[in-house]
Amino acid sequence: MTSHSRGGRRGRRLRTAVIGSGFIGPHHVDAVRRGGYADVVVLAGHTASHVEPKATALGVGRWTTDVDSVIADPAIDVIHVCTRNTSHVPLGEAALQAGKHVVMEKPLAVDSAGAARLVAAAEAADRHAATTFTYRGYPMLRKARALVEAGELGDIHLSSGAYLQDWLAEETDWNWRVDPAQGASRTVADIGVHWFDTLEFVSGLRAEAVFADLATFLARRQRPVAEVEAFGSTAGPTETVRIESEDAAAIVMRLTGGARAVCLVSQVSPGRKNGFTLELGGSRRSLAWDQEQPERLWLGSRREPARLIARDPAEGYHSPGIPPLAAGHPEAWSDALRDLLRPFYAAVASRVPPSTVPASAASLGYPTFADGARAVRFVDAVLESARSERWVDI
């Protein structure tokens, strides 16, 4: 097994490889660079015709389709896995066994057993391993968390919200996530886990059990014979495929302390692009946040006028070391991803032992593989609840 120090070789910058040249991989390249965390030295992809032009456009000096060579390269310190869900476990295990620190796109795995394997592999390798729950990086969600921690809401009683999209609303809309071979869950595993993790991160509560109802409204879709981009409708020859994964889900949760949460997720809601909303209702106040207007929080009270709180860089809800944009220059998803990676790379560079990173959404450190595994257990509980029509513990 190739092994080197947690911060890479002393006296040089960290070197990062990104595996996956589809939609999300280039955003990881951008986030690492803008944060100044490391040099992105290689982009790996499935086919040369796809990865070469992506690497050229991004200015990454080296590209390859030989993932094994990337994992085995002793000069690489950190590997970002931005590939299809079914490949996460083998790629993650191989990278960790080769002594790399790993950033894994969510969902961590397609089932709890695979997620547990990755958690065990990270512990055995003594390497830092992060799951990209990007929404934790939003400044105003960190502000919301701080308000909860300060007791501004009182005891949390209720939470509600949704994550609504429309990019799979037509029968001719196709993406690899729709393929029945890519896992039992689609919408919950793809975007429901973000809502779940954000709920726990902001509220400080833990979901204990779920009751879920799943729906597949488009039971058949047109799969293109040729490969398509991540968010494209089918064009050219197609074949009809029966769809088994859910288009939408309605989920009720029991939380620690007796609180309740209700969430609606969908990828077939026309006109909704990334309608991520979260509201917390406490004994004193309620707060609400909308991802499509991420610069503000709504704070309401029975006895005081409701008010909007705008992002103010002076309040410090930002990753240390990264200059915040001045008020009026919106910070959004790409900035949140950049900020999410700051504590991960800081830990790698300083050679802090992975065991010192709290494995909980209560932490302001990076989301660990343990956090990712918890979200996978949430998905499994949702699937079981929908099958059995009963409450299922997480």
C-alpha cells in the first residue's frame, strides 16, 4: 500500500485528482482552485472524447481514462470521487487503501452496507474522508444554525420544507440516475439526502424514524442509444425503459426531543429548478430559508414583527481564510462547495488525525463518511417505510 503523511510531503502544496468529468467534477476542480487548497493535477474520466475537452477547458494539465493509475500515483494526496453512485464504494476503498484522503460525492453509497464499508476503510487507512453535503457551506444556513444554538427559536417543535426540481419532468428526459441499474432510490438518494442532512445540521436534532410514501409518475422513459449529458433531453434513437425508482417522495420524520419534520422531494415539478426550502418552528420563533434566495433568512415571532436578515460578511459566517464577498454580491452554491472543503483541506494540510473530526451534523467541521453513511441509512429507512407502509427507525 502506498502511504504518505496526512498533509502530503512537507514543503510542497497538496496535489488533488478529480475522478469524474461529468456535471459535478468540474465544479470540484473550480472549488479546490478558488479556495487555494491544492493544485488540481489530473482529471480522470470514462472516455477520452469526454474528459480531454473538459480538462482543456478547465486548464488541467493532465487527463486520463486510467483511473487505476491515478489512484496509484504516489504524488497525489487527495482524490475527489465525482462518479456514478454504483462506483463510489470500489473507488473510495481503492483510494483509501492507496493512502489517499478522499472527498466523495453524495450519496456515499447505494445502500447502508456499502456505506459501512467506506466508513471502515477510512478508519483503517487513517485518512480524512468527506461527503459533499454542500448546503452546510451556505453562510445563511450557518447563521440559522447559530440562531438555533443561541436559543433564539426556543425548543424546536416542527420543521417543514421541500426540494423540488423539474429536470426529469418529461418522459424524454434521461439521466444515468434514472437507470434501474443505478440503485433502488433516485430522488431521495439524489436530493432528499441534502434536505435530511441540512435539517440535522441547522436544527442540531437527529431524525429517529421515518414514514414515507414514494411515487413514480413516469413509469416508462425514453433512454437514448447514445450517451447524453447530465441534464439533456433525449435526441436521436431511443428505447423504452421501465422505471422503478421514485420521481417524488413525501416523508414524515420523528426527531429527538419530540419534534416532527415533513419534507417533500421531487424531480418532476414543472418550473421548480432547485426549490430547496427549510423552515424550523420553535417555541419562541420560527425561521425559514430558500435556496433560490440564499442571502436572507426570514425570522418570525408571535409578538414581534417578522423580519428578514440579510447576509452580512461582518458577522463572520464564512470559512476562515476566504475573504467573503461584499454584501450585495450574492454567494450561492459554488461558494458553498468551496467553503465546505475548507476544514477538510485544512485538516489534511495540518496532519490533524481523522479521529479528531466529529462524525456528526452537529460539527462545523467537514461532513465525514460517517455523516454520509447516516444519510444512506435514512434512504434505506425511507425505502423500507414505503414498502411496508409503517414507521421505520433510522
